[in-house]
Amino acid sequence: MILTKNKALVPFLGDKLSIIRGLDPLGLQITSESTYGVLLPGLTNVTHRIRYYGFHCWLLDRFATHVGKADPKQQQDFVRRAELMVALLIRLLGAKPLNIPGSAFADKMIASNTDSVYRLDEGADSRPGGNPETYWKARMGAFGQYYAGSMRALGLVGTSAANDQVFVRTSEQAGGISGQQLAAAFADGIPEPVQQLFLRNIEAGLFREADLKILAPYFDLSQLQAGSAEQALYLQLLTGVDLPLQEDSASSPFHRKTSLRLALSYLHQDQARTTRKFLADNYLAAGGEAEELTLRGWYFYQLNEYWQVACSSVLAAMLRDQDKDGGYVHLPTFLVQFTEQIGAQLQEVVPGLEINKPLSAFLEGADLQYQEEEHYAVICRELLDYVEPAAQAAAGLALIGLIYRRNHAHFLELRQYAKERDLLREGNFLAYSQQLLAKRDWTMTEFVHDFLHRDIVLRHQYVSMRKMGTGQQSSQKFEVEGEWLRRTDTMSARFSDPRLDVLLLMAADLHLIDQDNVLTAQGRAQIA
């Protein structure tokens, strides 16, 4: 039973649950997500193609003028048909650009189509109770699920005064780019007859292959004309203030702009570098200069990433270890045995470690054998069959000791930085470091046993039950019945995606970097 908001939730008395492959089984990615939300506002992990911002502003503008009704259902179908038509158009061109919403469904439509006409209404229109047989399940398509929130944060869209279920593009505004400006820039290079053809297809619910040559040069959203007004506005959007709609936008930071400059500068030094390498190098430098707040933010992010992935690896190792017992173990016995196995493996990783000595020796002792990224390679590698579960768990615990030891001198300034930005979310590593200090006199054996029970088993139960609520789906990896634990699913430890790759994909669409990751003249201008 869970008590939340003065309500008792007892999901075990409800309908039968279905198991889903839930992410973040220990609820430790909240801090990471909040941090990259501050550093890259307006971006999500699926908003890869920057022209979709202008396209959706144009769609909302044309819905208001072409349809002129504040009807949520009609707007849903209008947007959904348009998104599906774009996916069909791009796929029919024969190219395979990535990150086009609805492209997988479009491929199926093309493969099964027997003539040159595609039914947009059948493939896109909203259905009572959801849209499982259409190109997108969410009622407002990819726009509603992925773009609307980002575009609202950037000041591009809002909701209608007549009906808050209807989206509208914003009008001209001081201090930022408006939806009206982006809609006009998107339409600027498209002849009016071509726009009208696109709109007629939406209205008819049909797309003909004969229209492909007419529409493709303008509605292939994987392509953006260099030097156009549209390109200039997108670049201005990315490099403008982070939060243009806040009351005092003049005081809004420029973390998004700074992150773009930092990522491009890093890439300019070596085209083979990755955003993962950027984060790891910045972490080792403790965020660089103290006055560089964006670098400090990415340092804080990566510290919490090592923490959450270390804990996740221990959970993954526990689940793997239960293979030999058929996924059903006596929990007290398992915890004792797995603790002993981890202790033996820790002595292989940590030179001179004595498991019956205090935890303080582990936190303050000599450097570990491996660095953070090397531990990550062990605990998150694809071929984990070659790593014993206890060794995987030991690597995760060793990583926790390493990040404490490397970073504890910076905890005070990091805590102040995070507190000012509301980033000290539940489960963050700075909070856990206080627990480590409180347990410094425990033996390593006592600490490992308590960590397995309290921070892995009990925390996963708490997080999965909280996520379950009164719903019909469960992300539980195991169930505990009395003193017996029964595994129900497996998992892999992994980093979250901080959207830096999305930023570079947008930079590529904006012609700041070429296909070989070499900065163009415009790209070099951004780091000058």
C-alpha cells in the first residue's frame, strides 16, 4: 500500500497488471533530467529536426485561417494528417533521414499500398479511446507529445482563449522569437499554390504520389536552405535567452547558447569527439572555471549520472545473479551470499581493501584501479555474459566510492549551485553523500549488505509502486513475498540522454557542421 496525497493506493487489489520495460527503476534520473532541462530548455530527446518548429507554427497559423474553428478534434486531425503526409513524402523520396515522426508507419503504408493514393484520414485521424492503429498514439500526434511543451517554453505556441484544448501560434513579442515570425519564415520560400495543395490534401485526407515532386522541395523537413530567413530565425531561437516568456527575460541565462558554443568548440578540436567524451572530460575538470555556470551544470549532471548508473548496475547484477536459481530466492540468504561475493570482487578492484575495516577506509583510501569511464564500460557493456554478476555489482559500488573521493571537495559549491536552481531532487548524490558520512564507521560488509537491501531492493519497491499508482501497468523487476524474492524482469544500466546530441543534430540542420562533423564558416562564427 502507498499513502500519497492523503489517499491510500492498494494496486494489488485492482485489475491484473501488465509488466512494462520501465526506465529508471530506482528513480535516480530525476536530478539528471532536471539539470539538462535547465541547461537545454526547449529541447527534448526527440525534437531532432529543427524545421518541425517552424512547420508546426505554420500549421497552427493555417488552421486558424484555413479552418477558423476552435475545435480540438478538428485541429487534432488537421495536425495529425499533416505530420503523416510529411513522413510519407520524405520516405517516398527514397532517402532515409533519421528522426522523422511517423516514418515507420509511413514505410508500412508504402509497402502495402497498391496504387498511388494514400489515405491520410485512415492513417492519422484520431480514434475513440486512443490511436493504436494510426501513425501516432498520442491524440495530438508528435506535436502534442513532443513539440508542444518545448515550443511553449520557447514562446512559440500557446492555447486559444476560446478553448484551452486548441493550440495557437504566438504573436509578435518583445524579447524573443514568436510563432508568428517562424510561421512566416517557414512559408516565405513556399509558393502559395504549393501551400494550398498541401492544405487541400489535409482537408481531403488524401496524398497522391503525383504531388510528390511539387511538395518535396518545400516540405522535406530534413532539409533547410542555407542563408534563408528561416535558418536565421532558428539560429536566433537557439542562441537567444533560455526563457523568453519569464517576467524578467533580460535576466534569463544563456545556457542553451553556451552549450552550443561549448559543444561546437569541443568538436572543432577533433571531429571524432563525442558528447559523451565532452561530458566525461568536463567532469574530470570539475566543470572548469568557477564562473562558467554552464560547465558547472554539466559537471553536476555527470556526477549524478555516474551515481545513478552505478546503482542501476547493482540492481541489474542482482537480477542476473538470480538466473541460477530460476529467478526465485530466499531474500535474507541471497543478501548475505551476494554481499560475500561482492566483497571478494571489491578486493580485486580496490587495492588493499579489507572488507571488515570501516567504510571510511574505502572512501578516503588510495585511488581505485580504474577510472569512472572504465567502470562504466564494465557495468554497462553489451556483453555482460563475460562479467560475473558480483563483479558487475562490485564495479558499481567501486564507482560510488570513486565519485565520492574525487568530488567531495566540491560538494559545498555544487550544493549551493544546485539549490539555487532547484536541482536537488529526490535521490541526488549530494544527499546520499551525507548518508555515506553517517555510515563511515560501519564495516564494508555491513555497508554492502545494507546498500543491497535498503538502497536497491526497498528503493526499487518504493519507486515501482509509486509509478504504478492506480494504473494497469507495472515496471517492477521483482516481487517480494514474505522473505522470498521473485524476479519478473531484467534490465540494463545506462546513462540518460542529456539532449546534447539533439543540439548537434540541429547544428547540422542549420549548416553549422557538415556530414563529417567539420565546422562550417557559420559554425566557426559561433565559437569566435
